Amino acid sequence: MQRLKSSFIAALVGTLAIVIIAIVPYGAVSLLFGLFTFPVALCSSYLLSFPLYWLSSHFDLRHSYNLFLYFIIGFVGGGITPLIWLKSARTLISESEFSFIISYGFVGAATAITMFLASSEYSQYNKSLKQDK
């Protein structure tokens, strides 16, 4: 249940970030785009939560390494997602497509970090830090 909750929060953040990025060039149409983006972000973040939680639970990583792992996997997953959904995976990518992929990569990284912060492991770690003070 915690995995679904953190995936839902991460999908909300990812959708909001995509709408904010798209509002300048597309205006109010970006809100409609956000309605279609949310299910994709929810499915992507829920599917990526399984390997991320598995890696977090099986390897005893410090939380800073765990956060870096979430950032890298989120960045790569966010960059690959538009290529998969738009079926435009090819070897030559123009400069505008590269910036599009990089922006989706940063949205994916923000989504993955949100998932990390919403997860119970980080909450328990944060509670233990407050008790140590």
C-alpha cells in the first residue's frame, strides 16, 4: 500500500511538472495534456517502484546513495518514457528532441526523488534523526 501511495504522490508531482513545462508554449492546452499525462506517470512510477524498493531492501545502502540511485533511475526512466510512448527510438536525435528528452529526464528524476521522500524507509530514517537530537 505504501508503494501505491508514494507512486500516486510522485505521479502528481510529475504531472504538475510536465504541465508547468508545457504551459509556456501550449497555454491552457497543457492542462488537458496533464489529464492524459497523469495515468502514464502513475503507471510508470508504479512499475519503477518495484525495482527501486527491491534494490533498497536487498542492498544495505546509506540513504544518500539510495537517493542518488533513485535520481539516476528516475532520470533514465523519465528520458526513456517519451521515446517508448511516442515510438521514436532511433539513433540520430536532433537538438530539440535532445532537450525534450533531457527535460523529461529531470521530471522523472523529480518524480523518483518524490517517491523516495514519500516512502516509509525515508520517513522512518527521518524519525530516527529527530529522536537522536
